Amino acid sequence: MSRVNSVLLPAATVVVSVVALLLLAGTNPWDPLKIIVEGSIGWPPLEGGAARKVGDTFMVWVPIALASAGLIVTFNAGMWNIGIEGQIIMGAIAAAWMAREVSAPRPLLILLTIVAGAVGGMLWGLLAGVLRTAGGVNEIFGGLGLNFVALSLTTYLIIGPWARSGVASTSGTDPFPEDAWLPALEGTKLSPLAVVIALLALIGVWLLFRGTLYGLKLKAVGRNRPSSFLLGIPTNRYLLGAFMICGALAGIGGTSQALGLHHKLIPAISGNFGYLAILVVLLARFRPFWVIPISFFFAMIAVGSPSLQLRVDVNPTLGGVLQGVLVLSAMFGLGWAGYRALREASSAGVES
Amino acid sequence: MGGLINAFVDMFDTATIASIVAGASALMFATMGETISEKAGVINLSVDGSMMLAALAGFVLAVETGTVWYGFPAAAAVGAAVALVVAFGSIKLSLNQVAVGFVLFAFCTELSRFLGQSYVGNPPVGVPAWGIPGLSSIPFFGPVMFDHNVVVYLAYITVILTYLFMYRTRKGLELQGVGERPEAAHSRGVAVNRMRYFYTAIGGALIGIGGAAFSLDVKLGWSDRPTRNLGWIVLAIVIFGGWHPIRAAFGVLLFGALQAYAINLVPEFPSLSQVLPSIPFPAMIVVLVVVNWKTLLKWLDRYPFLRAILRSDPPTAIGTRFEIN
């Protein structure tokens, strides 16, 4: 009974709140969802010149999935890595630097940009970690500060040293040389390489916590740091490790943003996908395989909602509200189910 | 280098100081709200979103009714409602406080963008200026302290009242007890969780009033995410202020001064005009990092006087749950 409840109750909460939201927004609940699907993968799916849209959706999915994979690591270590936005941005900046400054045969160049992105994100993650372990600065605020710094750095680079030839503007840098673009399928931006890396990252994170001692120890650090320390785990080193893994994955997400989706550096290069990934991971309850469909759905909302304005005259920000409602209602639905299960269990205990 | 100094010297004129004092009102309310909430042990991480949603609610009601004052209770209600969701989720449903707060931040932000889109560019309404007769004509102190409007005066009065309540009343002592030693407070007959609901709601209401103070006084009108990042700064200032209302108020003024300095720097470094206005945000976090640096704190511990001024520890039971067994 309570097992059914723990699935049905959250699901019902989600459906009811989404429908209520759409009714309040002044449309019937069906149209916006259909338009989002249509705008992101085509309707019926994959028909009617949908290749480009699908490509975009996948390329939005890649950084969200990568960031989510990284966040699963830091969450398991008990850390709120809000600095993930900055780590994506620094990955993008490092990859952009590599793309601008280095010329090499294409496969090597691609490899170099990806490595650069990973290193850029990793160092930024490490910095948040050092602030936490050596400085005692709560990772939420250290991370936020580093996000602001990374954001300012992007703007500075775009209007300063990397300004477009001719007029400097905040719309972005010149496009990178085409050799540095992530190789994509014909007529789309879909880069199979990026998608494979994202999938591998999620599988890797699953394996990390499923079958390695490192993952087990990391989890122990997250659950109970003092005890882990007393048991001989160098907790600070494990925390730094978690931040570095997360930063590296987020940085590769940044590479994909700069060299796969935009082909230039823009001020909002992270696309807020780091924050979105936090929502995804919370909704997936830290399980890597659930991240795949959830982040894909979030990517569909992100890509598909701009067409809401054209089609049903609903503001595209409805997409963001939808994502928020989803996570919020799932969270409270689950919480409520858990609360009821606990109460049933305790009242049963009293009777017996 | 000369530019940096010039911009700093330029800050010390009466008009600039007066504008720092006046512009701090929104952050002042919100910071007091978050301090009260955290002092009772509940971290309301949704500030950035709830402040924004409240700013919208306040603006919309003020515009629709034509009476600016109606905006404030509306904003307070929105802020309190969001805060109660945080309290309910963490106290009743034992959800992670930080998680609930973060999701609410994202949700409220997006909701304010969605609901507010038709109000972008709407002609603003503002709180009328009201210099205190007599006092406002004192040289320097008049324009700096007594020539603003009711909202600004109330912001500073709120700081003083928060301080007096927390440290000079029985109820305030109970509030601290709930956040420091909930078991002890419970054994002394204080209803810990009820108090936490109550003070989180009060704190949320103040955060909401802060939002309305922004859209109806500090920067009139509505645009896309007008208060963005201010909520995070509020959370940082609460830590910077060591969960003490007066010190937090100084943190707010420090942030205002940083903003004024950054704006003064623009004419000196025109090429950086796009970057400079956002510098106070990382700068404030850097300040927070410095005052929290473990090594520095250890050094401070050797000087009791400095320690008393500069250091203060978080409420012991912050972010934890309390259950009666």
C-alpha cells in the first residue's frame, strides 16, 4: 500500500500541479506541451525537418547531463556545488582559448579543446574545494562568488581582449575557426562525440558508486565526515577529488557549449545549465540513469519553449516555470509520501 | 592607479553617502529577515527567488490599486508564504532544507519572470520622499540620514528593533535558544517547531518587504529579474554579519559602498564599463571568504577584543531538524 503511495502520490502531485499551472497560464494543458515537443524534436517526433531541432536539443542535453553526472559525485560527498555554473563557464573559456590560440590537425585540436575544457572546469572546481577545506568557506558561497568571477571574466574577455574585429559588442566573440568546432552530423549541430562523452560520464559515475572503493569512501565522507576521518579516510582529499571530478565534467560541458552549440564565446555561455542540472539531479534523486531521460526532457523544454510565444502567445518563460513546478511538486510529493509511510509505520508499531 | 584613488575619494561627498544610505533599504529588510530565520535555525535559501516574486507582487498591487503602500503587505505575504513552504518541507516532511530552498529559488525566479512579463516597462510608482522636518536641514547629517522616505527610515528602525528584540527581550532569548539548543529550549517549555514556523514566516515577510522596497523605492519599476543576485548577497551578508543584526547592517552598507565605488570607477576605466557594475558581487563574496578564513580566525582568537568585533559563530542548530521523542 505505502509502496504504491510512494510512487502514485508524487506522480499525481506532479501531474496536478503541471495541469493547474498551464490552466492558470490561460491555455489548455495540451497545447504548450505539444508545442514544446514540436519545437524540440518535431511532431510527430522526428518528422518535418526536425533534424536541426533534435540536434540542438541533444547539444543542450549534453552539458546538462555532464553537469548532472558531476553533481552526483559532489552530492554524494555531501557538497552543494553551486559553483557548477562557474565550472561550466571556465571550461568554455579554456576550450575557447585553445580553439583561438592553437592550430593543430583537427582530431588533435578537438582532443586538446576537450582536455582544456576539462582542466579549466577542474581547476575552478578545485578552487571551490580549497576554499571549503582550507578556508572553511561554505561551498555554496565560495561557489557563488566563483560563478560571479567567471561570469565577469567572460564579459571582460568578450568586450576586451577577445572582442570582435570591428565593433566590440556583448553579443559574443568572432566564431572560432571551423576546425575547432566539435564534429557534427550533416546539417545539425549534433556532435555524436559529445553525446557519447556525456553517456560515458554518467555510466562512469554509476560505476564509481556501484563498484569502486573510492566511490564507497566518497559516500562515507558525504554521510559522516568525522567518522570517516577517524576511520582513516583523508576526508579533505576526497572532498577535493569530488570537486575536481565534478569540475572536469562540467568543464567538458562548457567545451560543448562553446565549440558545439554556439561556436563562439557569448556572455551567457553556461545557459544556466548548471543550476538546471541541480534541479535534474534532485529530481533524479542522485541516480545516474534517471538523469538521462529527465535531463533530456529539461533540454526539450529549454529548446522547445521559445516557440510558445509564436504559436499560442504564451511567454517562453513558461518553460522555466514548468521545470520548477516539476521538481518542486515531485519533491513535496515524495516528502509527503515518506511522511505518511513513517506515520503509518509508527501507528502500526503502537498497535502491535 | 590614480583612477582607483580618485573614484574612492569621490565617494565621500554628501550626495553619494546619502544615496548609499537610501539604496540600502531593500537589502536591509531582507538581511534582517534572513538573520531572524537563520537565528531560529531555518536556512531560507530561497531568498533570491522569493525576494524577486515579492518585488513583483508589490509592484503589481501598487500599480493596479494606484496606492503604493498596498504593495508592501502583498509582498510581505508572498515572502512569508514562500518561507512557510521552506519551513513546512523541512520541519514536517523532513526534506533537505537547502534543497527545498534552492528549488524554491529557481521556481520563484521563473514564476516572477512569467507573471511579470506584461509589466516590463510599466510606468513605475514610487514611495514619495519625506524629509523629516527640522532634522533634514542639519548640515551633512540631514541629507544623509533624515531626507529620504518612510521606507528607508523603517528599514533602519527594523534593524534596531531586530537587535533589541533578539538581545533584550525574553522572546528574543527564546528565539536564540530555538536556534542554538533546541533540546534545551524544548525542556524549558518553548514550542521549538512552532517558533521556527513563526520566525521563518516573519523572516520571509521581511524578505518580501525587501523585495517591494526594491521595486517601489530603490530601482523603480519592473524588468526581467530586477533583483537578481541580491538574494545571494543577502545570504552572504548574514554570514558576514555573524548572525548579528547590527553587524549585518554594516555589511549591507559595505555592499552599497562597493557598488557606489564600482559606479565611480566607470568614468575612470570606460573600457570596463560592462564589467564594473557586477564586480561588487564577487567582491562581497571575497570579503566573506576573507573574514571566514580559518587561519585568520585562529589569529583573531588570540585577541579577545578583535574577536568580539569580528568573529561570531553560526547558530549551533542551524539547518538541523528537531523532533520530540
